[in-house]
Amino acid sequence: MGGKDIYENDIMELARAGSRPRYIDAPDGTATLDNPLCGDRVTIEMRRDKEGKIADIGHDVRGCALCQASAVALADTARGKSPVEINAALSALQKMLKDDHEHHEKAWPTLAAFRSVHGHKSRYECVLLPFRALLVAISEGEGGDASRP
Amino acid sequence: MAFDPARIREQFPILATRPMGRPLHYLDNAATAQIPQTVIDAITAHETTHRANVTRGVHALAEAATEAYEGARHIVARYMNATADSEVVFTYGTTSAINLAAHALGEGLGEGDEIVLSVAEHHANLVPWLMLRERKGVTLRFLPVTDEGRIDLSALNNLVRERCKVITLTHCSNVTGAITDFRPVVAAARAVGAKVLVDGAQMAPKGQFDASELGADLYAFSGHKVYGPNGIGVLWGRRDVLSAMPPFMGGGGMIRSVSLESVTYGDPPKRFEAGTPPIAQAVGLGAALNWVMSGYLDGAHKHMDRLTLRIIERLQGIPGARLVGPANMEERVGVVSFALDGLHPHDIAQILDRHGVAVRGGHHCAEPLMTRFGLTGTARASLAPYNTDEDVDALFEAIEDALRTFSGH
Ligand SMILES: Cc1ncc(COP(=O)(O)O)c(C=O)c1O
């Protein structure tokens, strides 16, 4: 339960974009994660540039509007970022959902759309799943641990 | 006197509350039904004046607690018309009852032995058998589900073969609301000497029944779906069937004697009740079943059928809405699953929540059934006698809102 309305325009706009799959050429890593609570499934593809930063992200979401919106926000947030920065973005997103902190919005403006999910605990995982999938895709691409720089 | 849901509502304190400042339209009764004041009072009274461990003490409180616990067993026996109280085993819920049964019935089984179940089973009546297959190498055979959402019993002839040891099916689907006709099931089982286990989680709340007349060998249900507390459930078994079953969990209370060299087990039901049982919960379950049997619910079925049909008919008027389950009231209960084109069930449930309408969205612990219908999940409205026309109206106002919110999505 929570107070605010989740389905604000920002989220709905992102979700509309995320309702169609987007695939990328020659991904360096791909990961599919399930949310066992609801049976949702997210596939994230990623390609990295020469410096190891994320060059492009594809997504295929079989899930709710929040998950779809998050996949699109992820593509926007992660492009040009390193795995360490993406880890930081995931932490910021987790904090924002949990504590409704404003200051994270400045660092990650696209993620601000998800402030309305604060308080709806059963939905946090819907928002986080694409981020988690990207980290697994990165680690798959590296053949190792996602949290490693 | 005609059935009046208002008289039921006033007995359920939670229905008068306003979660998040909104009126409560509780349509998630298939997940957990609400609890009437009289059951809350019975639990409180027990904990206030009779709290002690059972069977193991001679002091007055221990005797009173034992009497209350065994009294609850007697009420359950009466509710399901058991021949003896000893046919009633207390468990922690349907899931633990079915795990007990799967373990005990599966103990002597091995490769080549077969268990028949259905694609419509709740994970509680599926995963324990998948686990048994992993342990013992038994073969599982699945009855298909018709487009209407019923277990296809015409497949029994092909599926139930000589080596079939157990047929285990839901009495009523927690997704489609369809009631299973156990007559052909029992006939097929008898022909090959297989046991019949019934998952009664969704059917037991409908009122007193006769498990042995149904032809069941074992019957499982949960307290929290029959207006009782959670943490308590029942595995009823025919006396000869229970007597032949080895124990599942070991511990205090279930033995006859123990030495370092050997152990002998007590008789049913104690053999299956290792450790301190959920005592106050059993007392609460007894109070809940007494409440169901007290006559308050006379006429409730007609009321619920009418509301169910209203929901089905209004869904049929919504373009893009898909009912998963029978469209008429023949052999079905008030559990209505539906999908709305382009809307994820979680988003539907979330938007309904902002209208105070509590439904469930997801796979309802029945993933194979979702796959059967080509869905990842449904939204599900499930009724209890205290639901009203206002609840149905609120449901559809909220569905309209969901459709508006997602129009053009
Ligand atoms: C048909 C069916 N079987 C089994 C269960 C499991 O019941 P419990 O979770 O109380 O063990 C449920 C409850 O969701 C159910 O609907």
C-alpha cells in the first residue's frame, strides 16, 4: 500500500516506449531475469564501447508498466556509464524507492519518474529488475562478477 | 428471511476499516478470507485463559488446553462428516497437509509408479509431487484443462493406468473457480487401487461437506480461507489410509516409545503431529467452522452466485476483456479470473487498489495453468458472503479507471 498515485505521466510515457521490445546489434552480453512473485521476465542486452562503458542497451519486457518503464529509463541512464556507475544508479534507485530522497534525482534525472512508486513495496522489484538484469548481462560479458569495476 | 450480507459484514471488524482512507472492497477472499469477531474472541479467550502446551502436562491449564485443542478436532470432524475425530490431522495449512501426504504416500513408491494430477493444480499440489519425482523417480501424468477452465476428466481413461498409485486434484480451481466432479476420478482410482487426494483449499469454505462420500482418501484445507486464522490446516484421511501411512516429521508428541536403538510411532492423528501444534489456531479454526455451521450463511450461495454472474456478465461487455473460467454458474464458485488486453495484471490490481478494491494479480501459484492459457497472469476477484453489489460496482468503476489510464498504451 502507498499514498501516491504510481501511474503519473512520466512513468506512463516511459512504459509506452518500453511496451515494445528493442534489440541491438552484436550485444556483448545478454541476461534474462524472472520475478518469481509475478512471473515477469526481463531480457536486457548491452554493448560496450572501447573504454568499457555502455554503448547501447536493448530490452524485451514481459511484465508490468513499471518494469517496462524501468527498462527504458535504464537505457537512458546507463548509456555512456561504467559498470561502477550503473551499480551506483541501482543503489540510488533503491534508496529513492525506500526513502523517497530528493537528492538522487539530480544525479539520475530519468530515475526521478519512479519516486511515485515510493511506499508501494510490493512493486519495488518490478522497477529494479531491468537494472539487475543489466548487471548480470555485464558480468556475463566479462565472464565474471557484476560488481567488479 | 432472505440472506442479508449486511448482517454478515457487521461481524467482520476489518470491513468497517478504511485502509489508506479508502473504503475497503475486499475481493481477495480466495487468497485469504477475513475473520469474524467471534473467531477473534475465541482465540483471545483461549490465549487469555487456557494457554498451555497440549498433552504433555497434568496441571489444570494443560488439561484445559488439550481439551480445547481436541474440541477443535471434533468440530472439524463434524464439519466434514468424519467417522471419527482421529481421522482429522492438524497441519499448518493446505501446503503442509499435501507435503505430508506426498511424503507418506510416496515413501514406498519408485520408478514405474505413477501419480496423476492436473495442469490446473496450485503449486501446493504440484511442487511436492515434482519433489517426489526427483527423490523417487515416479512418473507424473497430467490431466489437461479445457478451454472453459475445467480439468478434462475425459482424459482419465488414458492417463490412469495400472501403476497409478495416487490421483491428486483440486476440488475447486483457485484460478478458474471450476469445481471438479470427483465421481469419475474416484471410479478410475478404485479400478487400479490408487488413492485419491483432494486439495480442498477453495472448496472447504463453501460449507459443511462429506469427504468420504466424495470418495476421497485424503482431503486437505487451510484455516485462513474458512474465516479462521492462518498457521492451521487440516489433512483428513480415512482411518485405514492414515493407519498405513508412515510419519512425515519426527519429534515430540508423535512417538509411542523412543530409545537410542529404535523408535515406534503413535497412532494417527498424533503420528502426524510432531512438535507443539498450532493450538490457539486450532481453537480459532474450530470457532470459524462453528460460525460457518451456525446458519448465518444460509442463502449465501445464491447471493454469491448472483454477484459472480454480475461480474462475469459485466466483463463480457468490456472489449478486450477475457474471462479465464466458466461463464455460467454450473459447478463453479465465486472466483473470477480475467485478463484485459494490453494491461498487466499487477497494473490492474494496483489501479484497483487506489479505489480500495483488493484483488489479486499474477499467476496465482498456478504457472502451468497460465501457460495453458497463454498468459503470464490474470487479475482475480474472489467473493465471500460479505461482499455486496457495491463491491461489484466499485470493481467495475476501478476497471474503467484502469482502462482509461492505459488507453493508448
Ligand atoms: C487450490 C489451493 N491449493 C492450495 C493452496 C495453498 O494453501 P496454503 O497457502 O494455505 O497452504 C491454495 C491457497 O492459495 C489454493 O488456493
